[in-house]
Amino acid sequence: MTFELFDPASDVCVREGSCLPHWYQPGVTYFVTFRTEDSIPAHAARAWHRRRDDWLRRHGVEPGRQTWTEALQRLPCEMQREFHETFSREYLEFLDRGLGECVLRQPELAQIVMDSLRYFDGQRYHLGDLVVMPNHVHVLTCLRGTTEIERQCYSWKKFTATQINRRLHRQGRFWQEESFDHLVRTVEQLDAICRYIASNPIKAGLHEGEYILLSSP
């Protein structure tokens, strides 16, 4: 299976999320992260949004407008790179601190997530490397057909939240509503993401049995 990369010459759809923009192009590869509801404290999330919005305004982008991502894309490439490296990296670093209840440290709950991810592998998408961490999930996936990444993430989260809440005898939201999805643009970027996924449990100081790591050929 070849993991197709973003084609700048083809059509791309950009949707505004409450926290992050979502890019969609059929049949290409995404790096997706979704996290448990309690993985980033509310005060930290508010501070992250404030710093992000301040950066955008300093560079002439009004974050309150629906077209803010289009304005961001008109900035010089080095400024766009600074934005994504600063705020995407900070978002991921929050997750690696292992905050919250971290119920996915329990192998039987982590397996629910893994089984859900693998269920339509080869049909709706092709899975690459992935890791189920105690409070978040990283996955590389190449979409098939007209499947959209937001819709697929919603499907994964809805099913797994229902199953996990049932096991825990709970109700309410298990996953944070919005997911982080990054459209992979280069082979170098793909390799870097694979290394990041593989090293995630090591950096978090996890022991065998506290996470599930799957590496594709």
C-alpha cells in the first residue's frame, strides 16, 4: 500500500473548526490525533487559544472570522511554518504530559480503540503507524474513496466512547469534541511522524501494557 501525499495541484477543501482548521483532499494521508476530554485542563486550553489568537492578530489575521485560515495561508511560508510548529507542537506536548484520568492505560479499554481503528482498515482507509496512549491516540491513515477525515474521526470516537463508557459504567462525553488532523505533504514529513509515533510511549515513560503501538511495514 502506498500512502499518497497531499497534491497542491489538486482541489482541496478547508473547513473551519472551533480550534483548528481541517483540510480535506480525497485519497491522501493524514496524521490524526484525538484526545480524552480531561487530557488538557480547561485553563490550559484557554491560555493556548489566547496565545494563538494573539499571534494571529499580530500578523494581521482576525481569528474570529470564518476565513481566518485563508488569511493565514496568504502569509509568507516561514510565518505559516512558525504558526504550525508553535501551536501544533504545544498542543501535542500537552498530551504527552499524561494529564487526566488516563483510563486508556487499562489494556482492555485501549484494545477497544485499537479494534475500532482496525475494523475498516483496507475498506474505508488504510492504517499506517498508530499508538493508543493513556489519554490520546495518534494514527496515520490514508483515506479511500470519498471518505472525509472529520466524518471518520467522528465514527471512531462515537463508537469507542459508547463502548468505554459502558465498561466504566459512566455517561457523558469521553473524547474531546474536535480532533487534530494534519494532511501529510512530504515523504520527510511522513518519516518524521512515524518516528514521533514510535517514540511517544518512550518519551511519556510508559511501560509495556500501558499503551498499544502498531507499526506498519
